[in-house]
Amino acid sequence: MRRETLRPLEPRRPDAGYASQGELLADLAAWADLLLYLDYNRHQWLGPNSDLKNMLGLVVSREEFEHNLEKAAQRGLWIQLTPGEQGELDGVRIAIEARIKRTTARLPLLELFERFHLDPFERDCVVLAYLPETDRKYEKLYAYLQDDVTRRRPDTALAAQLLLPPGEELETYLARFSGRGGFLQLFSRERLELFRGALKGVPLDGDCSLEELAAKFRFTPRQICAACDQAAGLAGLEGETAVTRRLLHRCCHRQAVHRLGELASRVPAAYSWDDVVLPGEQKRLMQQACGHIQYQHQVYYGWGFDRKVRYGRGMSILFAGAPGTGKTMCAQVIANQLDMELYKINLSQIVSKYIGETEKNLRAVFQEARHAGCILFFDECDALFGKRSEVKDAHDRNANVEVAYLLQQLEEHDGVCILATNLIGNIDAAFMRRITYVVRFPFPEPPMREAIYRRMVPDGAPLADDIDWSFLAEKFQLSGGHIKNIVLAAAFLAAGAGEPISMGHLLRAAVDELKKNDIVVVREELQEYADLLEH
């Protein structure tokens, strides 16, 4: 194939603007054809003498292998071009840009560029991605250049390879597709407009925030329309006058496609703020963490912080405290407050004895959580986030690699992670810098223990008049987890006896709970209530 066989590259009348989008796309397509032709001439997979017997990525021939081995790694198309080819490409783009500057007609493509403040690299990426929608021939061209008949759209590597500016590093431009660059802004704002359009004319409750939905759920237009249509339909069936925040979130979660069930287990968010018995400082920190997610669209895109913070926009919160002090319960409270699904990581499915498998599983977990818009919950996180040690053998080196990789994933993740540990001293110091909030759970004092006892009893449960909650809270120094076990065991004792829950049932359950920890309660300690254990 010769250069002369391509369509003429003539951005005609550079002194006049474009009158239609079709005219603009014709010139951009001609520029793209030249770009693809130049890359084809230097194609490193097949080589110049290939007769396609290797079936384009389905089979690797010996000749193709040797050709690849001889070729240097590609570091962008521009540096491989001759000065004449570079000048030809530059001349075409200068002529197109000159016509764009003189364009007065409202063309959708130019409005898109202007609205989202796209730089030249981002504009060219949009053009390459859009061309297959106008001409199916580009599907085959992209499949050829990417050596895969199933990849009919340009991926990030091909876009960076074709469009890398002279003197720039390829890795820098590849990173722009990972959420560290301007494309995240484009997608978030575009999702917001899609939500607004899909819910236009639908009455919403006052607490519905479409900005929050756009930031949480990285949906396609079809998923957004399906979620909004389902929410509007369910609200009508249930006789509601407006779509509620919780209903809208529930319909969005139904559209999320992920495979987290293979590596994590879903935890139902059964608790609310009314169930939490903690000092005011700890509650304030958790509510502040919820605001970090609810208002991220306003802060990053409304106030412009997206231009200052390109990396590490996620929220991570560490719960540290003794067993039974309410860490898992508070993780459910946060999930309930944010209307997000909570997935508890199964360490047995993540950690592998085979080198590289743990990192592979961690990457899959964070990727799936990003698609699902859910909260990742790492219980007993010190098993994964432990301190790195001095390298004495291969086992130490591999363990340190796992910790370093987890550090990287945690910092790159732009969702929500909750970590819980009983041993905060074992957490690597590098993790503490990357954690947004640290909430320390104190062991409950008697007033807190009494409140936990009372809140553990549902409104419909029958209670006797002889219960002394203050005595139970003072006498038994137990955490909230143990108190939950005592109240539940007492309820079963009362149900078996056909009686309301009484002081005797609670005492018997408390003594049994202490025995599990090898603590013996002598009769004298129970004072006036000692006789109740004999009934």
C-alpha cells in the first residue's frame, strides 16, 4: 500500500469555518487515516512480509515471534516518523485547527470539546473512539493494529501510542486513563447530565442528590436510563408521589455488574445511628467520613479541587479497638447512611501461597468494587496491612511486595474502604498516611454498657419489671459484642420458659458468657440477685 492511495488530505478553505459536523468529521477522518497508515507501516506484530497465516492474534507464528523479538519496544509513533511525515501530519492539523477557530456554527463535537475543556490529546482520543460509529471500516483497522479480531475499538495503549506528543513519556499518558487525569472529570460530569436527563419530569424527594449518584456509580448511559426508569416505575407501583433516595440507590445497585461474590461476602446493613453507643468524638468522625462521599462531586467538580487533586480521591477509614466494641456494626451504619452495599473481604480467597496470586486477587477486588460502587470492608486487616519486615529470605521479599502492592491499590482506589483491626500497632506506618480517618473504639464504661443493654432489646420484646440494668452494667465489665450475646441468650431462655425476659434470665446468660472466657462469678458478687440463679 502506498501513501498516494489514501483519501486526499485537503482541509479545504482554511480561511473559512466548518459549516456542518459532517464536513468537520470528513477532515478529521482523513487525518486519522494518515495516522493509522503511518502506524501500519511500522507495525511491530506482523511484519512487512506477513501473509496473515497467523490469523491475526489467534495464532503466533515463528516468523511473527522472531519479528517481534527484533523490534524495539514502541515508545510512541511520533519519534518513529521521518521529518517529512511529521511535517505532513502537523500541516493537516494546523489547517483543521485554523478552520475550527473560524467556525461559528454550533457543532456538537466542538461543543463537547469546549464544555469539558478537553486538551488536544483528549480531543484526539474522542475522535478516534467516535470514528467507528461513523464508518465500520475503523473497527477492522483497530483490530488489525491491536492484533486481536475482537478488539474493534481503540484501547488506551493504542491511543497513547498514536497520539503521544513529542518529548513526552508514554507512561504519563497511559496514566491519564486510570482516573489520575482529565478523563475522570469528563465521565463524572457526563454521568450527572445523563441522570438529570433520565429523571427529567420525575418528582424526587428533597434528599435525592444526583451529584452523589454520578460520583458513586460509573454507569453506561444504558445502565443510567434503566436504573432511573426502574425507580420511577417502582415509585408509581408503590403509590409514592416522589422517588426516594433509598429507592434510587437500590435500583442503581441492581444495575451494577460485578463478581465480588467470588472474593467477598455481602454484609446486610442492618444498623443505623440510633443503634450506635459511642462517645461524641467517634460519632462525629464517622459522620464526617460519610460527608466525604456525599459531597465529593461538589468539592471536586463544583469547587474545582479536581484540578488540584488528581490522585487518591477515595475515602478510607480505620476502626481500631478491642473485640466486640462495635467496629463491624459501625461499618454497617456507614453503609446504611451512604446507601451503599458492604462487602467483607474473605482473606482465605485473597491470600495465596503462590507468588503473584495475592496481588492478582487484590487487583480484581478493587476493580470489581469500582464497577459496583460498593464499600470494601477488610476485617482483621492487620493480616493484610501488616508491617513490612527486613528481607532475610524469599518469603520476606514476597510478603513485602504484597504489602507494597496493597499500598498502591489503596491509594489509587477512588471508592470507599473500611478497615477494622484489634491490633493497630501492627499496621504498617505507610498505610496510616493513606488512611483518611482513624476511629478508635474505647472499651465501654458503665453508662455506655447500660445504654447498649437497653438498645439491644427490641420494642416488641416482653420485659419483666425486675430488671436492674444499672447493676448489670456495673457488675459485668463486658464489650458490646458480649452484651449482645447475653441479651440474645436471655431472650431464648425466656422463650423456652414461656416467660417475659427477666433479671434471672439475664444473669444466667451473663454468667454463661463469662464462663466462655474462663471467668468464674462467685455467688457473693451477685449480691441480692444471687438467688435468681437457682430458679
